[in-house]
Amino acid sequence: MKAAVGDRLHVHSKHIDEADQTGVIKEVRGPDGAPPYVVRFKDGHESLVYPGGDCEIEKPQEQA
């Protein structure tokens, strides 16, 4: 998985009654776009994220 600052991290819900989470990548700490990422989520909190198989990176042009 590779990302850049400004990309969106989409975390798919594991349960039907839970919403997916999305956040903007604010910092890439791994080499060459690799995790971990500092992500700011919609509710305003920031977290260091090591994305798993339930995550995908969305580039800005894919969001339009």
C-alpha cells in the first residue's frame, strides 16, 4: 500500500450496522509512501494508522 499526503484512507466497516470511516492522510511516515500514516478523520481526531486489509487508498482524482 502506498499513499501521499492529501490522499483519503477509506476504512471499510466489518459489521453491517457500522458506517465506513474515511480520513485525509496528513503525514506519511514510511519510506516511499508506505505506512504508517497520520490520518485526520471526519470527526476531527487524528491517529497513527497501520492500514489492514479492510482499508484502501483513494487518490484525489478518484474522489470527484
